[in-house]
Amino acid sequence: MKILHTSDWHLGQKFISREREEEHALALDWLANIIIEKKVDLLIVAGDVFDIGNPPSSSRAMYYNFLKRLWQSDCRHVIITGGNHDSPQMLDAPRDILQILDVHIIGKATDDPADEIIVLKNKKGNIEAVVAAVPFLRDQDLRRAVSGETSKDRVEKIREGILVHYEAVGKEAQKYKNEKVPMIVTGHLCVTGHEASHKQDNIYLGSIENIKADQFPKIFDYVALGHIHRPQSIGGKKEVRYSGSLIPLSFSETKDTKSVTLIDFNKNKIRKIEELELPIFRRLKTIEGSFEYVQERLEKLHHDYKDGLSVWVEVVVESDTLIPNLNGLLQDFIKNLNIEILKTRLKTSHFSISEQGEYQELEELDPIDVFTKKCESAGRAPDDIKELTATFKELEQWHRERS
């Protein structure tokens, strides 16, 4: 059996006010072609299908058209789990209809762990794989709030809740141990030892290590992870993997190779795990150096990518003096180039930060950091800030699910 593992599509993402529909359309078209070419039997999407809880209609149409194309292919099964960016209600809404097409959706944790066990059968009715489709586990799925508990108490209860949940689905999966078929479990969380390209959501406040690679139940032959955008295996275990995102989602991810993971099983034994590299649909680039160097690099980028989608660039100009109207000069320079400059910054050691124009776009600001700085500016004590931030994190998640 061939299984393709992907995650973190983030359909509907805006990148510094720019739409990304062209890139996502190309990425999903490539993905559908790979599934057909490699004769994939099962597709697993481990969370964050969408970037926001209420994605635009164009992103939803892209999602459903992709599933329609798979239904017309030889791919027999699709399993999609919700991530921390997804709205469980939106993902789950069409699940009964999609299940008729062998598309299984688990948008949120269920009351009964057995409901997350998906038994896949072939046309003869024989079991060919078992998947514990564990979505992003929200705070309310893992613990009950207790008056007076500290941030440390919350983190420990969340970790304990995650382990209990995986132990429960592992116990349910044990029923199929003798079937000698692939046993897969999914997860959308931070596993100890992961490497991220940039600061990603911690998901659970104060904890960037939610579970260790060796703490997933041993019954499972492969752990399909989502949330971290860089593809990687974890803890020296090739069968515990993040597939990574389909496209770079920030300038800090531009050095990462984007890929999906193909797992080839012989009964319940892994024969081969292969990373399938995606093409670069749109080049994202950070250029840092003197004004003249930046101009040279911009011209080279245009030459290298003049026939594709426009290159999105972050520019950091190093100078010993202020450069009036820096952004205007750069915009004039690229007027006839296949380049869009999304961010411009002047970097010099001779002036204050405010004079250097050190500012961030609204889309780049992390709400938790902004809230923390607001608390600090109000003179709140460190322990108070921890408690307030924990509450703010819960409120932010609640709002995201309903937006």
C-alpha cells in the first residue's frame, strides 16, 4: 500500500496583504498529479488545511475541486484532520457526504476515541489499513480549568491529556493488531526535537514540546505529523515525521525544501519512505546588503525568474547614512522587473531604531507578543502576565474557531 502524507496547506493565507491563490492552485495541481503518477492508495492531510477558520469561498472551492479530482483517480481513500488554524465546524460540516466518496474528516477530537479510528477496506471488503485520525487537540479536549491553577499546572495537564488521548486511541487500534496491515496515527502538535524555520504557534501556551517521539503508542507503524512547516523525521525515528508545508509561508522558510512524504508498505512493514520535492512556484527572497548590491541581486532574480510568477522580496539595505525615500527608489528600480518588494528596511548602526525605520507589518505581529508587551507596559508582575497570557491564548483560540 502506498500512503502519501502532507499537511499545512494553509489555503486562504494572505502574505503581507498578497493573495496566494495562484501558488496554492499550482501546488494542489502538482499534488494531484503526483498522487496519480505514484499510484497512491491513501492520502493523509495532517491538519491546517486552511489558514483561517472562515476561509474565502475561492479557497473552499479549491479544496473541494481537489477532492473531486482525487475521487476520479485511483486513490481509494483520503483522511483529513483539523489543525489549530482550521475551524472544526467548517471541516466537519460535509463529512457525511464526503465519507460516501471515501473521504474521512476528523475536524475535532471526539468524546469516544473509537470514533477517531478509521478502518479502511478494499473493494472486496478486506481491511487494508487502520488510521487513528487524531486532530489538533484543543485545551477543552485535554483538561478542565481549575480555579487557582498556575501556568505550569496547565502545561503539565495538557501534556498529560495528550498522552492519555494517544494511549486511548492506541488501545482502540490494538483490536486490529492481527490484521497485519499498516497502522497509522496522525498528530498536529509539537514533538520534542523538532526544528522550525521560524517562530510558529506554540499551540499550547508555554509548551513547545508536547510529546516525545517515543511516547506514541508502539502499535503504530507510522506517525503522520503536522504543524511544523519544515519536513523532518523526529527523534532519530524515520517513521515519526513532519511532512512540512506545500509552499513557504514566510520569508524565513525560503531556504527549506518543500516536500510531501510517500510511504510504501508491504503489509504492515515499511519498505521505503521517500520525500517528494515540490517545485518552487513563487520565489520568496530576502536580500540584505548595500543599495548597489541589492540592485544587482534584484536584477539577477528577475533574470532567473522572469517567466514565472513575480518574485516576492524582503529588502534590508545597509548604509552608514539615511537614504531618503528608500522604498520609492527601489520601487522605481523594479518597475520593469518581474519583482514585487513586500518589505523594505534601512539598517545602520549610526541612528536610533526609530530613525532606521525598524517597523513590522501588522500581519507579522504575533498577538501573544503584543499582548505580553501591553501587560509589561502596564506594569503587571511577571506571574500575573503568565496567567493573563494563558487566558488570552484561550480567548484567541476561541475567537479563531468562530471567525
